[in-house]
Amino acid sequence: MKVLMTLDAVGGVWQHALDLAAGLHARDVRVVLAGLGPRPDAAQLAQARDIGPVEWGEAPLDWLAAHPEDLAPVARWLDGLVAKHEPNLLHLNLPTQAVGLTSGLPVLAMSHSCLATWFAAVRGSDVPPDMAWQRDMTARGLAHADIVVAPSRSHADALVRCYGPLPGLTVVHNSSRAAPVAGPRQDLVVAAGRWWDDGKNGATLDVAAASTRWPVTMIGATDGPNGASIALTHAHQAGTMPHARTLAAIGRAGIFCAPSLYEPFGLAVLEAARAATPLVLAEIPIFRELWDGAAVFFPPTDAPALSASLNRLTVDPQRRADLGRAARARADWLTPDAQVDAMRRLYCRLADAAAPAIATG
């Protein structure tokens, strides 16, 4: 079996796609990686090419596009790659990429996030009128897909609330192939995210950092490719780091904090849990779904409550140790093998369903 899989180099989709592609390769599924948006650096590109062929297009990602016309080249480019590589199916990591396809191949669309669910969670509103075309295009892409995959039940439910019933909606939890790195522990709170994104709620953590006993380090970009930015005043701004360095910092931290208002999954939380780092998480549906009983929760926009939660843990080493063990035990069922096997089963279902139509045609 051969799969054409789209990806981008901006956020967590990059590592998700590479980890999944590597696992599929070990199960005799060949993957052609097709990237759009800002180009990867040399190290990222080498990492991808170790797995399989890599193609890179010129069109933007949907959330970086100013007008729907900017995305018109996407379908033509993907149809061209289908003709060149002859895959059995398409795995699209942005549902809008399904709009306008003419190859007739089965389509699996994975929703890692979307504008409509982001606005519902972060702003408590619908998409603004000037961005409504993105919501409409996502709806068309989801409707075109044969299977829609969400990385959590919480995100699947959010998609249905925004778009109505979806074809073949399935939950496949994300995972990570990165080796966990633990200790020696430092008296330090670490967080990791794209802090320019208001959905990551970096402002609340920055305010809380002013009254925490331990220093707070926030790893990740504070300026985004869409012009958004955040200025940190009380937390240490560590900036972007290679994935291995981020994992090492998380594994040495005394506490890991995720203050997000919006997370379809939360890969950094999983990586912290695998390193047995105690978790302090915002009280949002996805974190409760995955980490209930294995983390401390706080009201997402309540900075004093966050600092109080952190400070209680800083003086309670036994509680931190208990939380770390509970988080690691919970992470044990979110395995790369389970994710790869689930995706491969979906691919086989699509390929088997398409085979009679191909034979008839």
C-alpha cells in the first residue's frame, strides 16, 4: 500500500506525520510526504527524507491564506502528485485540501484543529464574517472525505457541534515516538507551545509566573507566521528549540504546565507524562478526557488559581512523585503502535472499499 500524506512544518503536525509515517513504513505501508506552507529547515527535511519521498508545494496553509483563491492551486498540485506517485489513497492533515480534488482516490481527512472549533473554545463565538470562507471550505473538505479522523473524542464532539454529522468520524489518539527523558529534576515549571496562539493561553501563565515560588520557563515561539505575537513579562522566554532539547527540558522540570484554552489533543502534555513529569493542566474537555485522575486542574483564565496550584506542588515532593507516576501510567496506553495500527486499519478499509469501484471502472 502507498499513501500520499500532507503535512506542514509550522506546528505539531510535522512531528505527528513523521512519527506516523515511520511507523507505517515498518508495517509495509509506503508514505509520500507532501508539504505546504513555510518550508522546513535542512535538519527537518533530512529527517523526513529518511522516511520516504518528500514533495513541497508553493500554496499556503489554509490558516495563512488571505482569500480562498490562494488555495486554488492545492487540489491541482495534489492531483499531479497522485499521477506521479500513484498512491492508493490520500491522508490529508488539513481537511480543506480535499476541496477540488479530481483523482477519485479515497480520502482520509484528519482534523488536528480548525478555525471554527478554535473560535468556539477561545472566543466563545462563531468565526468572524471575514474568515467565514475558511469555515465553509473546511466544511466542504470534511464532506468530501470518506473518513474524518479526530485525535480525541472531545475534538470529535467539537467538530460535530460546528459542522454537523461527519462521514465516518473516527477517533484515533495521537502519540509520540520520541524517547522520554527524565531527571534529575529541577525546581522549575516548564511549558511548551506556540505562545503567539491565543488558544495556548500563554498570557495567563505569564501572569501566574509573577507569584510562583519556582521560575517558569515557556518554550516555543512568541511570534507567529500570521503576525500574531505575545510579550512575556514574568516567565522566562526560552524561544523555539529542537525537539530533543524541548524533551530534555520537560524531563528535567519539576512541574509541567499546559494552560491552553483550546487543544484538540496536546502532544506536549503526553511527552511530559511519558517522562513522569507532574502535570498542571487547564480545566478543558480534552485534558479531562485524557488525564483525569493523573493531573492537577485549574480554571483556564484564573491566574491566581494557577499560581496557587503550582505553589502547592512546589512544597509537596510526595504529591509531585505520585502525579508523575500516575501520568506515566496513563501515557502507557497512548502508544505509537496503537496509533499506527488504528490508522493502517482505516487505510485498509478505504482501499478495500475502493477496489471494487476501480475494478469495475
